[in-house]
Amino acid sequence: MFITFEGGEGTGKTTLIQNVAKILREKHQVTTTREPGGSMIAEAIRDIILNPKYQGVTPYTEALLLAAARAQHLDEVILPALRRKDIVLCDRYLDSSLAYQAYARNLGYDFVLKINQYATQNMPNLTFYIDLDPEVGLSRISNREKYDRLDQETFHFHLKVRQGYQEIASMYPLRIITVDGTLSIDQITQLIVSQIEEHL
């Protein structure tokens, strides 16, 4: 089973994946991974995308780099794990490109879906979108020692990302489950685990 976690900055996805994986590993084989990244080559591409020193990355280049990293990640990590019958928990996937690049960067859904055709052939069984006011999310990461290039975007950009996610969730209601990001991490963890167990 392929499960993805989506949301804006500071929504707690990384912690949630760790918590959910710990519970699921009591009964199942679980692989946890992330995008962009997840494999050596994809992590190298991640550095180009997110490192603040690369300020010249254009929206189209950003989208194409993400698609390339995703293809590598699929071949090296996700598909082999699914063939082993693992449950794969992934921090971000194609919906991130739709929210950030297609919607917030105004590249359009058609373009982003076209360059991610390989990913569209390998979509998640289930996606949890953690919905949270970006003002709250950004305040949660204000103490981070390291800010990436997307963290440093304007507040208006992060508002558009949330709007994009909400629109995408309405486009794929059978796959995407919207979760209230103001709930505690423990509450969200239990909610997600119960949903996964229902689908297994």
C-alpha cells in the first residue's frame, strides 16, 4: 500500500510519519521516505531545489527537477518497496507539485501532470492532507536553524499553496483525506492509523 502525506510548511508531516510508522511496524513491513529526495540521486536534486544559495531556479526548472527526482525515487525506493509488499509512507508526492508549482507558481495542472506522467501511473492508494492556516504553520517553524528556499517564500505564496491543496483535495475526494491540522499530533496519528487499518 502506497500512502502519502501532504501539507504546507509546519504541518507536522515528518513527526506524523514517524509516529504512524512505529505503530504500523508492530504488524507490517513499513518503508518511510520523502520527496524531493529519498534516494542518493534524488537527494542531490533536492539540494538544488531547496538550497537558498540557488536563487536563480525558475518555476519551470523547479517543476522539472521535482519530476526528475520523483522518477528516480519511484524506481529506486517506492516501487521496489511495493513489490516487497511493504506499506510505503511518503512525505510529499505529486500533490505537492500540483499545489506548489501548478497552483501557487501558476504553471497549470496540465503542464505539471504532463511532466509527471510516470508518477501519474503510480499514484498513492491513500493521501492524508494536513490542512492548517499557513500563519500557524510558519510560526511553528520560526525557530528552525535552517530555512530552505520554499520556507523563505512570501506569506501570499504559502496562502496560495493552501488554496491549491484544498482545490486538489476536492478534485480527488476518493484518494485524499483532509485532516484538521489544529488537532494534536497524537489525535492526528490515531485518526490516520485507523483510516489506514480500514483500507488494509
